[in-house]
Amino acid sequence: MSTIVLVGGSFLGAWAWERVTPLLTAYGHQVHPLTLTGFGDRAHLGSPATTLTTHARDITNAIEYAGLTEVVLVAHSYGGAPATIAANTIPERIARVVYLAALLPEPGKSLFDITPAPVVEAIMQTVQDGRIPVMSDEIIDAGFGEHGLTSEDRAWLRARGVGQPIGTYQDPAPADLIAVQRLPRAYIACAGDPGGPPRLPDLGLIRLAAGHWPMITEPAKLARVLDEAARS
């Protein structure tokens, strides 16, 4: 049995893992899906002061206060950035980091720093009250390839999704990320996503026949892959 901590991407909270958590529990794992500040039932806590550092602290605090060790830290999409920083802060508690179609931060840079300028400009034009709004169908269809979201999935996502605090993309990662780079790490690349996974020698690559949100569209496939990754 492994202790698995799940961190969702932009707009998502612990609720996004509801289709996966019972499957992982059935495999025998202890599962802890997290909700970061400003999302889900913590939506009211989000503000312009909510940053990437805030979200990294959410993760480290959740792990430390629960007394978790030998953690398999699973991070989806945007969640890859704060999860990397968290694992770098408490490497002694982390057994493995598993990135799921995730963003990886670069030392000393914000996520906007590593995003093409036209994309940053387009995102900034959508910001409302300090948040990036939940994506429209047009943005999802244009930017996420064969995502596999049904109309029911999209309605479920939008009913619970909450806009992303803009500070999370503007806050730089620490200049030193060496500790996390020494941990065992794997990257789950979703076949439906455009582009390819990061080309880093220390990342084991796992391929999953799913779109960008497999916890919603392919929970059984994802649970099986996470179970195997946790046991490896």
C-alpha cells in the first residue's frame, strides 16, 4: 500500500478526483486529494495575494500536518508547479513525484516567464477580479487536442471549477530546485494532448491513452496507471 496525495490543475479541487479516489482505495492505497487555496470549498480564501508559493505551502502543510511519509505525490497540469516546489521543500517525506500532463517550473522563473508572450497576453485579457476564468468550450477545443470531455463532463467541471488566481502564474519558483530533481520522478503523457512531454533525462515516461483530464474522462485507466507507478 502507498500513500498517494493528489493535486489537481487549474480551476480544480479535491472534487475533481472523485472518480479516481475510490478506485485507488480499492487497490489498497491511502489517498489524499487536496484542494488548493482559492479552489473548490476553499474558493472564498482566494485573493490577489494567492500565489504559486501559497499553493506549494498548501501541499507541504497538508502532508506535514497529516504526518505523511513515503508519499507518492501526483500532480496534474498546473499542479505540477506547486507540487514540484513542495517536494523540493520536504523531500524527506516524498517517495516519488508523478506528473500527470503537468507543467514543470523552471528555477527562478514564473509560469508566465516560460509561456510564449502572445499566450500570456491572451490570458491577461480574460482576467476578471484577479482570476483567470474557467475555460470556455472554444478554448478547451482549440488548445487541448483530443481531450475527451463530454458535454456532461464539461457541465460538471464548470459547476465546480473556480477561476485561477492570477498571482499563481506571476510568482517565481525558487532558484534552487535541486532536492526535487534528486527524487524518483515519472511523467504521464496523455496521448490526446497536443505537443509532447518534457525531455528531461531523470523523468520516467508513461503513456496514457486519454485526454488532458483523465481523472474525469478515463478514471479506471488512470487509477491503474497510478497504482502501477505507486508500486514501482
